[in-house]
Amino acid sequence: MYLLIGVGYILLYNTYMKDFDYLGEGEVYLDSACQSLRPRPVIEALNKYYTEHNSCGERVKYEWGKITDEKVESTREKVLKFLKLSPRKYNTSFTLNTTYGINLILSQIKTREFKKIMTSEIEHNSPFLSSIAFSARTELPREVMKRNDDGSINVSDYDFNKAVVVVNCAANFDGRKLLNIKELVKAVHKAGGIIIIDAAQAMAHSADIVRGVEADAICFSAHKMYAPSLGVIVWNNDLVDKLNVGFIGGGMVDDVEKDKYLLSAENKEHRYTRFEAGLQAWGEIVGFGAAIDWLEKLPKSGWKNLEDNASELYDFLASSDKVHLINTEPNPTMSFYVKGLDSHLLGEALSREGIMARTGYFCVHYYLSHILGLPPLIRFSLSLANTKEDIEKIKKTLQKILY
Ligand SMILES: Cc1ncc(COP(=O)(O)O)c(C=O)c1O
């Protein structure tokens, strides 16, 4: 009986691993925190769009356009289901990436309704820089909150009165999560503020942290969750009351007169158009729908494989006297440096062995370089595409380089 379950596990695991069969012999991809590899069904969905129903969404009456519309509509629905958010309260709009989504919202905020902008010290430059620019432009003060080692924020230490808060719910250098995200959202709302969650690093492997969280907006990048390059803003209906219309164009209006226009988003069926100026990346949106299906259908053995691989690599790194590991617990994303060895040189040495890892500060300059005073790091970000053989190869190669 146990043997049968075991064999079943292996068969399911082998089935989904075939979706990455384009990887060359010995190639080990460890940069999924930047953009994940795309499984075959996602690439096929994208191909199918280009070869079978290449068309503008939401505006054409010919048959190809109808197929695109159905698939795009279905992707919007899948996103809300994936995040366990009600379609009565939330909308899904598409953009370019997380950075664009955050900037798009911040650039339209009715500043007279707010008193300050707040972010946290472990942010990616995407919210970090946009909050600096927001403060400079609006002359509203900016506050940088501390994050505990476990990723949480001591909510009672801060005054969120009429604050615009923008924070991540998972960090991109060690995957630490905003464990008390619900408490934070509640405190911000109670104080009359709004909160934008940067979920770029949560959506692929830790979506539970943000599921059902009623933030004002959740921004993320589909390209970090096995999908084509695409940004996503999931936003609460009430958010638009706090925004001016500051970025507008085709696809957003139902009528235009000499000096005024009628926004399509006034119709609640088309609210999502509020952030979608101009032609969208229809093929990528369709591919994103396929990526969500792929993630939802992934066998449990896939998730277990990822967890086991992360633990094994973490244990290996944590036990080396030459490695300074940033993580305090296993996570598919881990960063470290080797004492006395330049991380960029190490990255190049790994690359010569077919191992693709990132080096530097991963757009977290303030925290990693200025607060922690660390040298440039090397980051391994594992994904569902990594095999046990990959982990063995990484360990062996590091052993050879370090000792
Ligand atoms: C936590 C976090 N936020 C924001 C971003 C920016 O994502 P993008 O470059 O797709 O806009 C990243 C990218 O790595 C990230 O890790």
C-alpha cells in the first residue's frame, strides 16, 4: 500500500517535471525570484493565442476576439479565486509589472486626503523608491518602519492616522513574510489609511500569506509565478474614491466629448478598466490564466519536492563555516555570502558549471547594504522546476569551489 502511494507520488512528480523538459543537461536555474521558468502548458497557451486567436480583447466582434475575451475574463476570475477575494469587492487589472502597479496607484492618490506615506526597511526598490518619490512630490512626510527578523511589524509602535502604507508580504532575499499582515491591514484601516501590499514574492510559493487579506490593493508580477511577463493589481472597489484620474487612454472610456469623457469603470461590470490604459498584453493574460491552472493542479509531491530541496540546501549552507547565510530558516529563496570571496566571482564560477544564480543586492540596497552593512550577496531562488539532482549538483559544486 505505502509502496503504491510512493510510486504514485513519483509518477505525478515526473509528469509535471516534463513541463520543464526544455532545460539543457546540467542547467540549474536558480533565479525564479526574478522571473520563474514557464511550464509547457503556459508556453502553449501563449503560442495558441498568437497562432489561433491573435486579437484585441474587449473591443472586437470577430470570432478570434470572442475567444480572447472569454479567456481574459476567465483569468480575471481565476486571480480573485486564487486570492480568495470576493468579486463583489475586488477587481483584477493588468499592468506591466509590480513596480508599474505601485507607481500607478501612488501617482494618482488624492494627497489632501492623507497625512503621510509609510513603508518598511526590507522593501524592494519598487515600493521603496516610489515612496521616496511620492513624498518628494507631495511634500507629505515619509516613515520607514522596522521589520522583525520573522518579517512581522510591531503595529503598536506606529501611528497610521491617514497614512498611505506600502509594504511587501514576502521579502525577495530570504522570503521572510509579513506574518501579522491581517493585524496591520486592520490597524491601517482603523486609522483612516490605505494599504498597498507588494505580493511579488508571495504569489508563487507563499500565496497563503495574502489570501483573503482585504488590503486596498495587492500588486504583483505574473512573471514570478510561472506566467508570461505581466503585472497585476488586485484592488478594492473603494480605492478609486481616493484617486484622481491621472493616467488615461484608449480602452478606459465609453464616450468622449470636447472637454470631458465618460469612464468605462463607472459601469461596475467594467471597473477593471480603471487601470488599463491602452492595448493590453492579451496573450500574456491568457498565458497567466494557464499558469494559475497549472499551479492549482500541481500534485502535492511538487510542493513537497520544493520544500525538501529548500531545507536540504539551507542545511548545507547553514552548516558551512565559510558561508554567512542571511536566512534564519529554510525558504526557497535564500541569500548568503562566502567569507573572503566576492559574490559576483562566485556567481560567475557557478555559471561556468551551468548554475544560474543572482548576485548583488537584488534591489534591496537600503536594508542589505546600508542597514546590515553586508557585502554583495549571492541568491539562490528555487522553484518547482528544481530537482533533487540540482540540489546535489549545487552542493557538490560549492564544496569544490569553497574547499
Ligand atoms: C518583493 C518585490 N517587490 C517588487 C519587485 C519588482 O517586481 P517587477 O520588477 O516585476 O516590477 C520585486 C522583483 O524582484 C520583488 O521581489
